[in-house]
Amino acid sequence: MKKIILAAAVISVFLWGAQASAREITVLLKQGVSQGTIGGSGVVLTDAGGMYTKPFNGTFKISYANGAMKAGKVTYKLPVTMKSSSGVVVDGVKYKGSLVIERNSNKLNIVNKVDIEEYLKGVLKSEMHPTWPKEALKAQAVLARTYTLASKKHGGYDICNTTHCQVYGGVADESSNIVQAVNETKGQILTYGGAPAQIFFFSDSGGMTTGSETVWGSAIPYLTPKADPVSNDSPNKTWQTTLTMAQIGQKLNAAGTGVGTLKSLRPHKRDKSGRIEQIELKGSAGTKIISGNKFRTAVGATVVKSTLFEFNRRSGYSVKSSPASKPAVNLVQIPKQNASSAQAAQIAGMPECDADKLYWMAQNGVFTMRELLAMIGDDSKYPQYVAEGLARMAKMKNPPVKAEKPKPAQPAPSQAAAEVSASPLSMEGTSSGTVVMYGRGYGHGVGFPQWTAKALAEAGWDYRRMLEYYFQGTKLETR
Ligand SMILES: [Zn+2]
């Protein structure tokens, strides 16, 4: 696979100079299925034994049988490829590129091999409304492309088609705006330290984004709090949720973070953006302080839309920028991979606390950033996750090793420019039977706020300016 990409890159550089090269990726469409329906028009099947069909039209059922793939009375030796110049259909969904059907123990994996640019045209609709301004869609295209290239494999494949990695709806999700946004940003990604950056986006910031450390306890240099330069017309700019103390208590208990019968809730610590970083729970079984994100996830991320909320009141909220004498973040060099590292060195080089270990593992490709996001807040399971990470590292060909003496890098001048903070929100708690939460924004709050991107595009910002603002310190490069 690598060789093919390399060869393609060499040829395209030779033919078109600096123009971006075509890059084929593998997308896991169906994992471990015993059957499926595939087809298309003018499709040709080739099996591992060299048997191939004449081009034919239509869809047909395939199933796993005794180490092979069966279609009707014909048995095909795995892996099987299916090609067509007009795309392929899997369980009623049409995709560009070709299919590979592989064995997954006693089942099948159905995989789409597709050029990354064609793939992205089937991705964007799940992430941003296709009628939104083109500059916002272009920014989203760069982010989706960056995420795809930063993704550290799903099994042996580049990425899967679910929320686990990136939702991919295929040809039906393409539209002219989306196609233009992908074409006009062809090959462009955000990089940091020469590698694809770890990117995040979410719906609505409520006025200010937050740093990565609020969500997972460690700072990523280019994911720092940013005040929105314009206001937006998001439906969740402000929100209000009413629940009973008992309902919240049940949710917390179900998530394994309860305090018996819940009696009161109180913000314990807010971050620079005003988000609840820690919240205090008091109940019949004692007092606990948990992260705001854990609280949100436990109660329901669609109910508690963000951690930027207050109890019983809605205070004024404004964001201030002031010149800072020192950078707002400590820049840490990402450790380089070292092929000769031993397991002992990896463990010795890792941070001590479990949360930092998980973050470090994600930074080094042991977990995807989305896996990390899913793990965050689940403190009780951290030891289990760390064990899973160590097991994965033991299987890696080039396991990561932490640099012995990480040198703090010098911040770029723009990174030290401004310290941003929001006006303080109420620290008032509640012990009432009915809990009213007054909040702002929707989502985890780290990275790129999509509703603000829409407003910025309408205010005349182009996608480069938006990305530079929200991912300060990264570079927009063509790969
Ligand atoms: Zn995945």
C-alpha cells in the first residue's frame, strides 16, 4: 500500500510538478458481517485466485462460507475486489472507487478503496449543512481532510465510516457546494511540526472556545481558548434545561459516578472560558468532585449541551482579550517515534498520571483522538484504558517512546499575542428538587466552532483566516 502511494506520488510530481497527488485511502464500510448486498453497473469481480467475472450490472447477495465469499452458486477466494468505473453499491449506498472484501475471522469486512478527495465529498454533509457559505464549507473540508490523514488506522484500514472515525454517506451526500469546497481546497491540510494536526470541531462555542486541557487535562499548543470575533445565529446560543435532582442523581449513579441520593450540585472550578471544569456533587454517600465533561456526558450531552452553564440564573457573559507577557500555553515538543525502543523505555518515558498517559498515547498514535474523546471523563476506567493502550503498543511495529528531555519550543510571536478570558459566571450551587441549568453553546468547546464559522464567512472571512484564527500555530499545507 505504502509503495503504491509512494509510486503514485513520484509519478504525479514528475507529471504535474507541485500539484497535489491523488491519494487512495481504505474506508471500512462493514466490519465482520456474515452477508451483504453489493453491486453496481459494469462491475467486475476478481478473486484472490485470479478468477474474474465479465462486466455485469445489478446488485447481488454475498455471504461468508468456509473461509471464502459466496455469491449465488459461485465461491470466490478471499480477498475479492470489485471494480467499476461508475462506482460501487453496498447495501443500497453508492460509493466512488472500488471495493475489497476481506476475511475477518469467520466473517467479512467490506472496504471501499477511494481517492481521498472523492471520499471527502461524501463526508462533509454529515459535518456541516451543505447550504452554508462556501468559505465555512472549505474550512470544514480542510478539517475533514486533516482528520483523515491524522487518523491512526482502524484495524488495518485508514478509517471507518461511522461516528467512531468519520461518518461517510457516499455519493448521495454530495452536492455542488460540497464538491466545490473540496475541489477548491484540494490536498490542503493543517499541519503542526510537519505532521497533520489533531483537529476538533463542534457546533457552537457560546462566545468563546476552550483549551484542550479543559476536556482532557493536557494542552495541545494550537488548541487554546479563542474569543469568537463575531456573534452567530445558532439556535443554542443560549439554552435552558430543567431536570429533577433525582433524575440527575440516577444518571450519575448509572454512569458509576454517583454519590447515593443526590442532594446538591455546585460548580467547583471554571476555566478561562467560564466552562465548568469541575463540579461538586453532594449526596447520601458523601461528596465528590468530578470534571464538568464527565457530568455532561453522564447526564446526557444533548441535554446538558455544554459545560458553559450556571444554576438558577443567567449572568452577563462577555469575553476580554488582553496582551499577555508570556504565552498562554507551554509548548511541548511531540516526542518522535523510535524504532529501537523497548517496552520498558516506553513505560518509563510515559507521564505518571493515567489521564496524561492516555493523552500521550493518543498523541503517539496508540489511540485516535476520537477514541480519546470517548474515554475522557470516564476516570474509573482509566486504568483499563491504559492497559489497552499498553497492549496496543506491544503490538506496534514502531511503538512510541517519549523524548528523554522534551525541550520547550519557542512560541511563534502570534501565539503569545493575547490572553483571553471571559467574565466570571456564577459559582452558585443548587439543592432544590428541580434543577434549572442556564447554558450557552453546544459541544465540547475545543477547536473550530461551526456556527461562528458560518457567521465569519458571512462577515467576509475566508477559510484560511478562520483556520489560522482557531488553530493558531498550525500551517495550511498542500499534501
Ligand atoms: Zn473507526
